[in-house]
Amino acid sequence: MTALKVVTFALAAIVLASHPAVAQAPSPISQLDMAAVPRLDDDGVRRVQGLLRQKGFEPGRLDGILGPVTRGAVRAFQERYGLKVGEIDNQTLFALGAADLASATAASN
């Protein structure tokens, strides 16, 4: 391996290790409370909206706002798949394919 390749790999490792998504390992699944309702920022809500749409549940505009149309789509998704109907909890995030948005603890009010 040439010196240039070694330096390139070393720099890539440093950049990756400093990236928040890589530097902070998610909570192990065994430690997750599936009923916990994590705090979702606008990007998280927008992602949930996109996933709902991909699965045939119309959330309205993909605007990152958890409004009545999005809440209705979440409830319809939960009902269809036998999930607890209500908030976007960890179980719903797993079912949507967004396990990375799940949190080990519930959001504080």
C-alpha cells in the first residue's frame, strides 16, 4: 500500500469518527422502550411523512409539521399493522423502517 493510500485511509477514518452519526452509537435495541415517544425534529417528522407516503398512507405535504393530516396517516398506518394507535412511538418508527429515529427514553414535555 502506498503512503498516499495510507494517509487517505487515515483521514477518512478521522472524518468518519468525528461525524455525529458515526461517533455516537445508537442505543441497543434491547434497551429501547418500544412504547416511548421520542422527540422528533422537523427533519425526523419529514422523514416519517415520506415513509408513510411510500407505504401508501397520505401524510399531506412533506413539511416536517406533525399536523392533523400527518397524524391521521400515522393512525391509519398503526391501525393497519396492529400497532398501538396514537403517538409516533418507537414501535411505529421500527415498523416504518426508521429505527434510527427511535430513542431509549421518552421525550420530556
